[in-house]
Amino acid sequence: MEDGILTELHHDDHSIESFSVGDVYVGKVRKTVAGLKAAFVDVAAEQDAFLHYTDLGPQVLNQLKFIELLGVGQYHSHLLQNFVLEPDIVKTGKIEDVLKKHTLLVQVAKEPISSKGPRLTADITLAGRYVVLTPFTNIVGISKKITGDDERKRLLRMVESVKPNNFGITVRTAAEGKKLEDLREDLDQQLARWENIVGELKNSTKARKVLSEVSKTSGILRDLLNGSFRRIAVNDKNMAHDLREYIRQIAPEQESIVVYHQSNAAIFDAYKVSKQIKASFGKTVTLPSGAYLIIEHTEAMHVIDVNSGHKMGGSSSTQESNSLTVNLEAVEEIARQLRLRDLGGIIIIDFIDLKDPENKNMLHRRMTDAMKIDRARHTILPLSKFGLLQITRERVRPEVSIATDEVCPTCKGTGKIKPTVLLIDEIENHLGYFMRELDYSNLLVTVHPFVAAYLKRGIISQQWKWFWKFKKWVAVSANEDYYLTEYRFFDAKNEEIRL
């Protein structure tokens, strides 16, 4: 969240086998297809992964040679100081001339999207906080976002002083101003990861995952954490502890910003995330001025239509001014929506028509500025003569899609529910059973806010009536995500009691 506004939403489901960008696999080439200039690779999943010739990387022959030497016992170290590099492959070559039924290391470049399997690269990169390590090359690079010549030269000297032979290093933006010890420690961590990969490779006889990218939580912090972070709120005690330990390693001065959320209110309610999700993921997104966006998805592209939300009257100059105002407001929200939904591919934006060329140029500049903080690679074209703005944005994972239109969970679409007058009696009957038959105490009942207000209303509230009846106090909490007649019970350990 930035200034209280939700800008990115990530989802990680550990209950299913999933591909994450950065995961490294031992893959088995099943077949090559000359027409596609690609290979299909077994990565121990239901669907083979896709490896294009351009994603082999110029140094792929080195990797194949390294794996072969490991297999026959002629090379034993994960370090490459005595490894003789092969020449790079040509850009216009044929994949069938490079790959046969080979075993090779591959890394997930794009997660499965729609019916497509994951897209792979054989150009392995191991990303740390400050450096990215690339085996089988000696190239050293500095992030383009580090612009000072003196700082770039300083970082280059430091990296070259610690760079192992036949490993390439890219210095990340977060390394700006850091000491040699910081870079060396990060480099050693990546070398240790490479050593683990090589160890797995020696013992591998079939396709499987050999290195998982760091958890989504740690990955986000590794890539994004900076001095502007004011709070990291976590509702899981173990995760809070792990995050403090992780931040102590990469930014010890910010360890104290990790906050364990212990309130009865759900964490997404407390920070007004749930409401923003509901407001942000529908087909229609309303802007503060009353203007709104219509966001449509097709197989080939995403289309965003900007609407004023009211009739624009007055002179042509007034209409132009109003149109520009609405368009500029829409720009900020569109840039946010692209990040929030992680939209990728081709995006067409139909702004309200502008006549003045200078206004069109201003709109294009504002869009470019608004997307500077977007980490995904993107290209923004000037407005076409039809007033359309085209954006291409890198797509490496499925877009975040949340259905915000709700089918009534109580009536299941019939339009009828149980009598609400019986709701309190129903809750009371369950309480009686839990307390008298199962001997529960310190119970918590969570209900819709309207029902919670009713239960607590008045001096002699329903909550007090229950206390006098059961001789035990029943805590009441509200959850905005519950529908009107929904209720749940929790014990003293905050574990739900199943009805």
C-alpha cells in the first residue's frame, strides 16, 4: 500500500504445486520443433514447459558441457575457475542443432498463463538483494537506475575485486551506497545457492525442482524494501518472526517496522484492504470525481475506456479543459490498476477525446511519469489520431483476477432467506449446546456488523442476557466480509468451532 492506497496484491497458494518465476529445475528435453524454434521440456509437471531458442542464452553450450562433465566425474567443483568456456551460440541458429535429448538446467521465466505451460530460460540467474549471479559468463553490469558516474565506477571496482572466474555479476539498484562487505556477503549467498544446485544436479536422474525461489513474501521485500517502508503488518506470529530475522540480515535498521497484528478485526479490514479490493477489481472502477473506467479483457488484449460520468456542457474550450482534467485523473488510476491486477500484453486505453495537440502530449507525458515506478518492463506509445493510447507491459505471471460481483450466499440466488427474527435464537441454541454439553468457555461469536450492533445494543443487551443465562461471557466481534445472517464461533485459542 502507498499512502493508504492498495497498489499491489500478490497471492501465494502453498496447497498446490505451482511454478514461480525464478524456480530452477533439472529438465529433460522431450522434443524440439523446428518450426517454432523451440523445445518442450519435462519439468515433472502434467504439462511440458516451453523453451524458445532465444531463451537458451548465448552460453548454453557451457551448461551442457558442465552437466556432461559432472555426469562422467571429470568435474567436481561448483566453482568454474578451471572450466574452459565454449563459444556463444549464434542468434540465428537452429534449436535442433543445439539440443537433442539433453538434460539441462532451466529456470521459470513466465508462470503458466491460461492454457499455456510455463516458459523457461536456460540462462540461469540467481538474484540476491544487491547482486545477480550468472554462471558461465564473465560480464559485469551495473543497474541503469544507478546514474552517478562515480558510484557506478566504485561499484564496478568492488565487484571486479570479488568476482569469481566464469561467473557474471549484475549489480542491483539496492547496492547503491553499500560497502564491499555487503556485496561480498550477498555474493557468497548466491554462490551457496549455486553449490546446492550443482549438488542436486550430480544426484539427479530425473526431472525435478532443484531450487525454489525465495518465498513470495521474502522476494517482495528483497526487491522492494527501502527507506520509505513504514510498517509491515503480519497476522501470523511465525511469519512475523521469520520476517524480522530476514530483515535483520538485509536491512537491520528497519527490523522494528514488522508489526504482529493481534486485533480481533481481520488484518485486511483493519487496514481497509478488503474494501479497496471490492472497489478495484470489478469491471467498473469509479474515480473520486465521479468519472469511471471500464476495464474489459479479451484473449488478445486489455481495453480500458475512460468515461466522464456526467454530461459535459459549455463551450468547446470548457469541454477540452474538463476532458483533460478527467483524463489526467484517470492516468493515475490506470497506472495503479496495471500494477494491482498485474495486467500484461497489449493494453489499449480509450481516453476522452482531446483536440489540442499539446494536451495530448501532456497526457502521454503524465502516463509515462505515472508508470515509472512500475517494475514490469513496458512501452508507451503516443496517442493515435483516434485518441487511443497503446501500452505493452511485460507479462510473467497470470493477472490477478478477483470476482467482485457476489451471488447471495444465503439465498443462493432465490431471493429468499430464513427469517432474520429467528437468527438470534439460532445463535443462542448453538451457544447453549457448546457451553452446557461441550463445556466450552470464553467463546467468541463473529457476525455481520449490523448483527453485532444489535447484540450489544442497550444497557441490558443480548450479550448480557446470555451471560446471565449461561453464567459465562460471550465475546462478540464484527466482520464486514460476513453476509447478514452468517455467524461463526471461536474458542479460547481462536480456533473455529465447526457447527
